[in-house]
Amino acid sequence: MLSGKTYVVTSIDLVNAVNRSSKILAFNPFIAFLGKRITGHDETTSRIVQHNLNGENGQCSVIEIHDGTVSSLASGPALNHMTANMLAEATTFFDGLKAEAMIDLFAWTKRMRALCSTQGIYGKDNPFNTDVQRMVRNFWSVQPLLVVDSLIPVLIFEITKHRQFDEDLNILILNFAPAFLAPKGNRARQELGQAFSRYFDRFDGGQSSPAALTRHRYSVNARYRLSSFNQGRLEVGVLLGILANTIPTIFCTLLHVLSDAQLLEDVRGEIEAAALRRKERKPVLQVLQVREKCALLYSTLQETLRVHAQGSSVRYVTEDIMLQERWLLRKGMVVQMPQAAMHSDPGAWGPDVSVFNPGRFLKQSTTARDDEKAFKPQLAAYRPFGGGTSLCPGRHFFTMESMALTAVMVMGFEVIPVEGQGWKILTQKQESMATNVIPPDEDIQVEVRQRRGWEGLVWEME
């Protein structure tokens, strides 16, 4: 599949044309091609996953799971339940910061978000509960490496002892001697798969209170008679969607807000005015109001994704097609739509495209200055969640939890870099093909202490 011609599309009009042709320019074939290479499930499961991928002959497991995921993650009670479970776990992490603490901000964000999000999704029997440090370590590492086909001869010399599943993913996808070329990643994949196999072996959709999307995914897989071993392996792929991009995004959002004194003041003022109330003199953060009424914080999150999302949407050409009566795409080829090209296009975003502008996505008011109205961004060029039929179904959960966790941190705590270090926006280093928002190539150590007057900050979902 990846050995033929690749068409690179950066025109907004052409991207929209690709999205409108989702049956011919399809994403699902990549699930069939890459699925087993990523997760290591068996051939019987591969046949089930690959059957009827585009739905020409009715339903199939991939479409059923996708449709159930979309409905489970839409705004509503199921999403609120999952978010509430996530935040309940987050309380433990923030409570640990109430005494003055020195933390590595990215490392802390990884542990916090990994446990909190998986708790919201998998419930009380969450496999991450058994050994969060080991599970996080299996998924993440500190030695990133971009692997492309031309580097295959030198892989042996590049692999380091620290690599784990996510950062060895490019090598695992090659599907060539993974135990030798990617021993750490291969072993980490096995351990993650085993942990989730045990989870599904004793799955209790009621008592353990997992999210609706987990119950639905288990139900579909059980109906197609997938063993708990293969359900566990498939869940390793699901983890990529849960953790790979969201953790770096939350970290980058925190970094942008905390490092800009004016933005920090403005975000705090907005949250206090729109999403806080006092109950028995204690501050209460209203999570739903954060998402609905904190426009500057939301714009900051969007701008973080515009600047830092550098992945690529891909499609497989299932038959010859002519786009806009001009561009012929041949069957068997691949279409790529790189986010970095569209997110850095001055024609879409204006002359300040290279500048982080937290207010870029705010609706222009009638009282704005003329220079602020001079350029209206083309939001069709904004693609951190993909587009068309493969638009990320988890975007609502991601947005709500990212804004809520950022709000708790900035309202409840003062965060200051250690003496002599200072704030800086860290450079990023590519890790795997599954990563759109790339993790930093180093961490930043900060001192965290409670804000006066904000002790006892709690949250509610009303």
C-alpha cells in the first residue's frame, strides 16, 4: 500500500473535495493494512476487521464500533459521565500539589492525564490502576526516533534501551523482526495487550462503571466472537487515540498559558467571571461552563493545536477518480493532507501565521480595532482532528477535559519555573506516525504552590 505514488494535497478546496469522496478516497483500508502491525492481533481477527470495510454489504465490526464511538462521545450524558469520572481521578493528582511541590511538568502531565483519562474510559477496573508508572512507561519513552524506509539498514545502531511502544511504533509497523529490531516496544506491546486481555476477560459493564464507548466496543467485539486476547491487542491501538496526541496538547496549552503573564491574567479573569461560583466560601469550578463560556481559553487550545499539530490525514484511492474535473488520482495510490502545511499557510491565517496568537479563534466583535479585523482566518484549513467521515470522534471529550484540567491548574496554583530556568516554548521531536502533536524533546522543572484564596477549589458537572 505504501510503495506506490503519493498525492500530497494542501489546497483547502481540494481537501474538501477529498472529504466529499470518502467511499473512493477511503481511510478504513489503512485500518486493515496497519492494524495487525500496530497491535499484533491474530489472522482471524484481521479477517474480521478487514471484512466489508467501506460498508458496501451492510454493517461490519469497524463501522459498528466507529458509529457507537461517535454516539457515545457526542455532547450529552454519556460524555458528561466519562468526564466526571476523569475529573474525580484528577482530584487526587491536584491534591498532591497542595503542599509546595517541585515537578517535571511534562512527566507529571503524562502520569496525570494517562490515569485520569483511562479511568474515565475504563472505569474502576482500569488496567492502569494496577501499576500506573509501568503502564505509562510502557506507552511512553524519552528517546524519540523518526524511522523511514531509507533508514532500515541502520536501525540496529539507532535503537536505544529506553524505547517503548509508542516510540517504537514506526519500527513495529515495518513488521520485520520486531522482537529483534524493537525489543522494548514489542515487549511493551505484549504487556499492554496482556493487561487489557485480563480486563476484558473479567469485564463487568455495570459494576466497574466503564464509559459507554467501552461497553459498546466490548459488546461488538464479543458479538463477532473475538477472544479476550485479541480484544486486549486491539485496545492497544485504541490507547494511541486516547494518549498519543492529547497529552502533548495539554502540556503545550499549559505552557503557553503559564508562560504569558497577560494571557494567564486574562484566562483567570474569564474563568472567574464565567465558570466559578462560591459555595460556603469555597471556589467551585463549573466544568460545563468552562467549555461553553470561556472563549479565550478555548481559542488558546485551538491555537495550540494549529501551531503544534504536525501530522497528516491519509486516504487510500480505491478506484480512479477525477477531482474538480482536473486532478486524476489513480487506484492504489495514497493521498496525504499534511496539517503542518495548512496550519502554516499565510493565505489561510494571515501574515502573523508564525506567531502564537491565543485570540486568533475568537469571534471578531464590532468594537475590535481595524487592524484586528484586517484578516479573517479560513477555518477550513484547521485540521487537527482530521475531517470528513474520519473526523476524530473523541474531539468533544478531548476539548472538555483539556479545558477543565487547564482551568483547575491555572485557577488553583501558581506555577513558576525553577530558579534560573525561565519559561520557554520547548522544541518538539517526532516520535511516531501515530503522533500529530509532537512531545517536547526535553522537560521543564517547575515549582507549584497553591494560590492564596483558592484553597479547596472543587469542581462540578452541573
